Amino acid sequence: MNRTDRLLAIVLELQAAGRRRAEDLAATFEVGKRTIYRDIQALCEAGVPVISTPGQGYALLEGYFLPPLRFTADEALILLLGGDVMAQSFDAEYRAAAQSAGRKIAGALPEALREEVGSLRQSIRFVAEAVPGRGGEPGLLRQLRRAIVGSYSVCFRYHTRHPQEGGDAWSTREADPYGLVHIFGAWHLVAYCHLRAGIRRFRIDRMEQLAVLSRTFVRPPGFRLDQRDEQRSLTVRALFDDTVADWVRESPSFFAVAQEQRADGLLVTFRMRQESEILQWLLGWGAHVRVLEPESLRQRLAAEAEQILRQYVTR
């Protein structure tokens, strides 16, 4: 990044974050603190009202905003494509907002750039598959968004694919919703589950009877949606033969954390909470996969294979 771009980026960072220390800006832009000091001085000399508070960092004078930015073709394209994805994936309320934002971005572009971006936009498509049986999902999304924004706890009935031994597949949960994640064509709620006393992901299409409670909660400081679930303490290692290695890379399991190509095949490491979470996925690869550890999962797969064989034994 050249200095001109960095100066603009510093102003945008201060405008978005409110206040940043010199060491924070230096880490963000991968330069030294002395460089940040010189950049701040240059901004002040150019008329940008940067306020320095000892021990707290830099901030922009209240009420100061940059004039409207001009997008490059790539920047405008990625914003418009992102709006297209959201329009397909979210409910009608956000779909309308995404479409409105797209019209405003396209309308603000110079005519020549608008034609270039429009041509590129017609050449690139993200397709979100419609899955039958999820008609109630948009309503749930709206309720969950309201709960997340207001920090309200929620209550719902949830269908678990792998219930605990002797347990019911349906259970009533109370949870503190932290965020929404779209994975493999389905929406998931990331929340603190009071029943399980830990952070869990819930598929929204398995929820019913959702209610937003009056009780509020405090989101843990520093929590991020992209962080790994620390409660996934179970490690599984499986070796896939070379005939399916490429397909495993193309369609990896959600629980995969590492891959290693070896002379005898592709070694994949997984982390999860319980063996049942990956059992069906491993069975789908048939004789092309061999679980190396843990031994309990090896035995479980062998027992499942024996039961499958008995289904086809001629009596």
C-alpha cells in the first residue's frame, strides 16, 4: 500500500472505529509507529481534524466526514455481487434492502464505469439453491435478528439429528443468540445454549415455536463468529485413498481442520464434540476411507458396516 492510499485508509479507519491508538494503526497497516506519527502529521497539515488524546489515541473531530468515495470497477462489482448474494440468501426485508443498495451504488457510478460494471455483473452469478420445506425460515430470521440486535434471549423447540443416548430427538432450548452464519446453503444460529451450558450452532430449519424472551444477556467480550468452538475436543484422523482424494478436497467436512497428502493417500484431521457428528459423512466414502483414530470410532464404523451387510444377506 502506497502512502496516499494509507492516509485515506487511516481516515476511514478513524471514521469507522471512532478512536485508534498508534500501535493499533501500525499493526493494521503493517508499518512502524513512527510512520503512523508522520502520517497523522501529514493529515493534520492537509486539513483533516485529527484529535490526539494521551493514552487513548487518535480520533476525528466530531461531525467530520469524508466526501463520497469513488469506486473502482472492481470495488463496485464486488459490492453489487455481494448484494446479489444477500438478496438470494436472506428474507424479503433484507432482499429489498440489498436491491435498493445495489441501485444506489450503480446510480452513483460514472456512465462509462457503470457500463463496464454492468457487463461484468451479467457475467458472474452466485446461485443459492432453494431447498423445499424451509418456508418458515424467513420469519425465524427476522425474529432472531431482532433478538441479536436487542440482546434478548430466545426459546425454541429443536430437532437434533444425533440425540444423546436414551434422549429425545426434540428438546426445548433457551439460548442467548450471538450471531447468524450461512453455511452450505443453510442458516445457523450461533448461541449460548443454557441446556448444554456452552456455545452451540443450531440449524434454523430444525427450529420451531421460536419465541423472543424479555430477558436480556451480555455477549462475551471478544467473541467472534469465525472463532473455533473450543469445546470440540475430539480429534479424528482418517486416511482417504488416492481415488477419492480430489473429491474429499472438493467437498470437505465442516469439521476438517487439516489435510496432508501422503504416499498412501490423503490424511485428514477433524475436530468435533462427538463421534456421531461425522459418522454419516465418513460412511458416505465407503471402502475408500480408513479411520486411524480414535479406536472407538473405528469399532463404531465396523459395527455399522456389519449392520448394513446384514440388510443385504440373502436368507
